[in-house]
Amino acid sequence: MYHHVSTAPGMITVSPEHFAAQMAWLAKAGYRTVGGAQLAAWFAGEPLPEKSVVLTFDDGYLDNWVHAYPVLKAHGQTALCFLVTSWPGEGPPRAHAGSGGALPPLLDHHAGEAAIDIGETDRAILRWSEIEAMRASGTFEFHSHTHSHVRWDKVAANPQEKRAWLARDLLDSRATLRARFGVASDHLCWPQGYYDDDYVSAAAQAGFRHLYTCEVGPNYRHARAHEAGSGATSEPRSISRLEVRDRPVSWLASRLWVHTRPALSRAYLRIKR
């Protein structure tokens, strides 16, 4: 799990130098990046090469185009980007690190949040033209991170209002992606990693089957069930991810070594907790 790859340091940000080194190491070590459809097929029982990895980016920040995209393209690697579908704007593609020309200014995470809050999303977020270029190259695929990124459990007056607004938010996100790409996937990433039974139920009703969390740990092929108010039900699959830090390659290599060994991963996480 990545958010920012940027020269503007701050929280949930990896420097371009560390990101480039991490991607070069993955390629040299024989890791193969796979997409959402391949991951879903693996959960359904299809095989994957032993050294398979899914790279994900949350929110759709401009720096994903400026710094992450050219590195991934150079290595023939792919990634999933989870878009807040009301945030991207129009306009021509801006320069990226592989295109030459002056690069656009990049905001740190807090400054980007402030820009989004006052409606200046273009300063922090991808444009649709950049999204389309990333998608056309086969380097990035785009999925839902809701339409508004609002935590409805925090702002709704009551549970009924929460469920209604959440359902509308998810449907608007899918409709936006379908209008832009002709298809809306069944992969969804939770804003701030938060979900509860209402969130899972709304996601299932909207057509989402693969739900990406901020939880760390092994992923298994068998489905995970959530306890709903009406009893145990089989729900969409929750997917754990590893938040990648702004650290050297050795840090990423050690974490992959641990978390690709389920028993060791569980023991490591118990100790950390």
C-alpha cells in the first residue's frame, strides 16, 4: 500500500529515490506485479507465480503520475490506484519525471488535504487525462475509493442516514468509473481503512466483492465472513495490505520475507500488538 511518491516529504510518503530502488529490487528479485483480475482469480483457485505482488495506491495523488508512473513503466510493472471519483478534474496531462520539462509542484499530505478541502483538488490530485494515459499504457488500473472519501459513520445523524448516504456514495463512484471507462470493477478500498457491518453490506449491494483494508497480515483463499445483524453471512472478501514506508530496500525485503510466511507473519503481528 502506497499513497504518495513525492519530493514533498511527510506522512504516508515514499521518496522517489526509495520508490525507484524498491521497484528495481522487486524486478531483480524476480517478483511479478499482478492486477485486480489476477488477484481475484487467485482467490477463486487459479494459480499465480510464487513471487507475485499487488501494488496499490490510495486516493489518486498527482505525484503518482509524476514519480510512480514513469518508474513502474520503465520496469514493466503494474499497480492498482483507488480513486476518490469526485476529485479528479479536467485539463491536459502535466509533465512527469520521464517526460522532460518542468514538473508540477507537489504538495505534502497535509497541504494536499487542505487544498482538497477548499475545492482546489487539481493541485493535489490526478486529472482524468493523466488517469487515461496511465490506464492506456497498461501500467495502472483504477478502482473505487468511494466518490467523496467521507466517513459517513462520523457525520450521519443516525444509522439510517449513514446507510443511505453510504449507499449513494458507492453507487456514484461506480457510475463515474463506468461512465469514464465503460466498466466499473468490483474492487473497493475503504477510506481511512474503516468499515463496519453497514459498510460491508452497502458494498455488497453496490456490487463490490474485493474490499481493501489497512490491516496487515496474510491473505487466504477461503472467504472471510462478517457477522451481520441478521446472522452470519458470506460477505465480500477483505484484503490485507502492507503499508510501505519511506525506507531502504532492505526494509521492504524483510517485510515481504515475514509476511509471505503465514505462521511467521501471525507471530510477528502478535508480538507487535
